[in-house]
Amino acid sequence: MTGIPLIIAFLVAIVIMIYAISKLKIHPFLSILAVSLLFALAAGIPVADIPATIGAGFSGTFTSIGIVIIFGALVGTLLEKTGAALKMADSVVKVVGKKNPELAIMLMGWIVSIPVFCDSGFVVLNPIRKAMVKRTGVSSVTMTVALSLGLYISHCFIPPTPGPIAAASSLGVGDNLLTVMALGALISIPALLAAYFFSKAIGKKVKAAEDVENDQTVQTYEELVASYGKLPNGWLAFAPIVVPILLMAISSAFSMGGLSIGIIKFFGTPIIALAVGVIFGIIGLAVAGKMKHFYEITNETLKVVGPILFITAAGGVLGKVIATSSMVTYITDHSTVLSAVGIFFPFLLAAILKSAQGSSTVAITTTAGILAPMLPALGLGTPALAALTVIAIGAGAMTVSHANDSYFWVVTNFGEITPEDGYKTQTLGTLVVGLASMVGVVIMYLILK
């Protein structure tokens, strides 16, 4: 099967997967794997090649973010057990005020995801999010969505994240990254505004497991702080998160400048950077006099993170099956049909590729590669409009995050949101910010044209 029938088969497969997870209550891991197998058969992938395709998708996900998720979750648990997360939340609340926690966590996410992948950023910042929920009493769903979308916006827009850098290079504006960064920051404004209001609205309609727990908790924040004895000092509290972020940011800055220094690149990789964060977390545990609980904390973390890893890897299987099929190639080969829509074309093509295969980075780089030879024909050949095209592609690559996207599963699992509610929060939220971003792109296009 190929062409339009294959695209229809893909849509049917997604509907079946959603139904199996939300209505039949089949575990997402099994639902996604089953749908991946059925779609592989429908796509005409040789039967003998299907096991290897499934294995490659599964292992590829573990290779890219598996250890990052484990280390990030361990940092989070250490921050929770030592009271460091509460200390950080308290510091943030003092700066922005108790009435603005969702704005604070969203802006933190937006800043962190400039040098750090959004998956890693969510795992790293989740302990602060949870502590701020306890500190302020605001909806857990609101805070989860605000953090998720804040991370997502800069992940798709602003170098040195790999996607925007690769797109800028493909479109001939690799030497004008400051222009891309400036446009990305400017068009982040409508996206962040949309994310802020959406997160506040959806938090009133959807509840996470954490919200139910908080409703049933009578312990005050002061009692919670007292239960830790004494909270760690500010530097020690922030170090497990800030140090990894700095290491990754420094490495990204050197790479963006064309410099390659082995030791900086080594410590700047997410796995090593988060390992350093774990070490600082262990130091905090030792200072708190709780080293005897370290084995138990590690074991508890691995039990929690196991299901997240396997569901995320299942999403990677679906993405690999789709990439192996002829669907993406068909969309690419027929992309000229959409070329008449000008600045909307990069957005639409990236959105189609994003929704089809799950990865924003793949959608951004693939779309940029397709568009490179046709920018003049689209009227986007000037350096300024080419830089704006990078942002239009990023807006499309936000639209939308669903079950074949590993980030969807990171957000829903760490945010304690059911897959069914994940479509109401993460998927709908990414649609809202993608469309809001495109409004900003169109306004800027009219100015630069």
C-alpha cells in the first residue's frame, strides 16, 4: 500500500490506538506496539524486515534519551528527598510572586530548552514544578502544560537546539544565526502568551493524579518543610539542575561557534551532564545525613521510570515504522502541490511530517531540506525571509505532539496525566501554540516582505 490509501491507513491506525488506550484500557505500551505492527503490515514492509524495524525503533529511543530519563529522574528524586526542590520552588515564588507560578515555570522552561532538548528539560525541571504545585496550590495540569509548552517553543525556534541550527544551515542562513535567534525570540511572544492562557484554562477542566492527591492532603506547606528538618542552602539546592544546564549550554555555544574541544563536548552531552547533576544530588543527600537511603531512592526511581521508558520506546517503534514506510517519501514527492501557499507552505509541510512521524527535529530538518531549492520560487529567497522560514518550519514542527512523539509520553507520565487527557492537554496545547506562532510569522512576513 502506498500514496493516499497509506495515509488513510495511518489515520485509521491512530484512531485505533487512541480507542484502545482510552476506551478499552489496554496499556499504551501494548497498544502502540500492536498498532505499529498492523501499520507495518498495511504499509507493505517486508514481513522478514518488520522485527528488525521494531527493534531499531525500540533501541533507538533508548539510545537517544533512555539514560537521560533515568539520570534526570534520579536527580528529581534526590531533590525531592533532600527538600532541595522545595527550596528552589520557594526561591522562584519569592521572585515572581505566589500568584504567577505558571508564568515562572513556563519562562524557566523556555530558557532551559534553548540549549537543552525539551525531553531532558522537562525531566530536569519536573521536581521544581511538583514542588511549586505544593507551594502554591495551583493546578498540577496547569503547571505541567505551562512547563511543557515553554520548553517546546524554544526547542523548535531558537538555536543552539539542533533542529533550528540544521534548518538554518540548509536554507543558507547558517552564518546568520543571530537573526534566526532574534526572530525566534520575537515570535516566541505570541506562542508564550497562547501557552500561558491555554495552560490556565485547561487546568480548570482536566485533573492529574497529583491534583487528586493534593485535594486529599491536609498537610500545610509549612508542615511539609518542617518534615525535612532543615532545607539545604540555595547553591546546593540548585546545583543538580543548574550545573548540567550550564555544561550543556557551554558545549552548545562552542559547537555553534565552530569550536570542538573534547573535554567540553564530553561534559556537555546530556548523559554526562546529568550524571554530574546526580553527583551533586548525592552530595546534597550526604549533607542532609540521608546517605543510608540512597539505594532505596535509586531503586524507587528505577521502578517509577521503567514504564515511562518502555512507553516512550514503543512510541519510537511507531515512528520508525512510519519512517520505513513510503508515507514520508510520498508526502515529500508531492510537496509541490502545497508550494502555492507561500510562507504557509513551510508550516504545513513541517506539521504534516511532525504529525506523521513524531520527531520535531526530524520534521524541521526534513522540511528544510525539501524547501532549500525552492525558496526563490516561494518568494522566500532573501536572507531575512529565509531566516523567517526557519521559524515557520519550527511552528509547523510543534503541530502536533501525540502518541508517536516521545515528548508526549515524557510529559504525560511525569505529569501524571492519563493518555486520554494527554490529547486534551499536550496535543491540543501544541496545536494552540503552533497556530499562535504562525500568526506571529505571518505578521513578521508582512513586515519583511
